[in-house]
Amino acid sequence: MRVCLAILALGAVAANHASAQTADTRAYDDRLRASMAGVTSFQGPMDGGWTLRAGDQDLYVFQLFDRNGVVDGAWRDPRRPGALEASGFLDQVERRVDGLTLRMGGRVANLKLDAEGRLAGDLTEADRTVAVTLRRRGR
């Protein structure tokens, strides 16, 4: 019963807020929406969360920022949770027409677009090279 009353009260507050908006608050909200649309218009196709995998094992998780064609970001190694050296910023990202290269603390992921439009290639770390794929997180 209390939950139902709380939901009704919140609904009444929201309806009251919507009807009480002045022209100034609506204009402010419109400016916020326009600013957000402007910011997101600068985001490139690499912007967002990505996972570098070898087979079915996650090797690195990335948060990439793609602004006006320049890619930068941070990485984390999910195989070593809590380790101080298990995360950091990318040293360099080289973007090419056919793919990209990610450099981070002596590790190099060289990726190319395959026939299906996926990024695949190899990761070299500690004198070892493995085949990898880079996929957007959540897909």
C-alpha cells in the first residue's frame, strides 16, 4: 500500500513540475538537449567500450574516445583484478583506413578490418603473439 502511495505521490510531483515549468526553464532544458546533441555529433565510430579477446577469453577491456578522427582511451586487464599495473591509458592509437594499432605499456594490438567488417589481428605482449578480435562491449 505504501509503495502504491509513493508511486502516486511521485507521479503527482512530476506532473506538477511539468506544468510548473516556465518559458525560462523550458529554454534551459532545450539548450541542454542541444548541447548534448552537439557533443555526441563529434563522437566517431570507435567511441565507447570495447573488449579485446583471444578465442573466448577477454584479454583487455577498453574505453575509447573518438573525437574528430583522433582515438585515445584507457585499458584494463580483467585477468588481473585489483593489480595496480592491470590498467592504464593507451600510449598510442594509430588509426588507418584498414584498421588500427593500439599500444599500451609494451603491448601492441595490430588490428585490421576483416571481410565481415570486424576488427581482427594479433596482440604481442611479453614476446608472445596471439590472434585476437576487438568487439564493442554489449554486442
